[in-house]
Amino acid sequence: MAEEHLRAQGLVVLARNWRCADGEIDLILRDGDDVVFCEVKTRRGDRFGTPAEAIGPAKVRRLRRLAAHWLSESPVRPHEIRFDVVAVLPQRRGATVVEHVRAAF
């Protein structure tokens, strides 16, 4: 669902669930000349905060490290990089809500 939402906005998927010894990046995408590293979070409710709020300082540091690792192995040379969060919020009634936070950190 998150990937479909991002594709509909014109982003192109470069990698899904990219892994190395240090961890995983959910989605790596191209947005024009930029590369976007995207964390996808799903929550059934916001009782414990929104999905985006679940990304703390340690997760941010890890994602930055992982992005640097990916860039060091990739032939892609972006103009800029960006870290986005896509929050997927299933609803009891109605369509699932997808929130895209650009440049989340």
C-alpha cells in the first residue's frame, strides 16, 4: 500500500527491503534526481502515538548509516538524499489512510 501510494506520486522504486548486516531499509526510491530512503510504519490506532512518532533517535541514526552504506555500494549518484516516512493507518470502517511525510528527518 505504501509503495503504491509513492508510485502514484511519481517516485520510482530502486529497492524494497534492502538489507545489510546493520539492518534494513523498507523502500529506496528515486524522486527526479534525488534518492529517497523511506521508512514504512503501520499502526492500528494512535493510542501509542502515530506511526511516524515511533521513529526515535536511534532509528534515525541507523537509517542514516544504512543509507550511507547503500550509497557506497550503488552506482546511483543523487543530487540530494531525503528521508521520508509513510504511515499506514488501517481504519475499522472505510479506506486505509496513508500519510506521506516528506523529509521527516
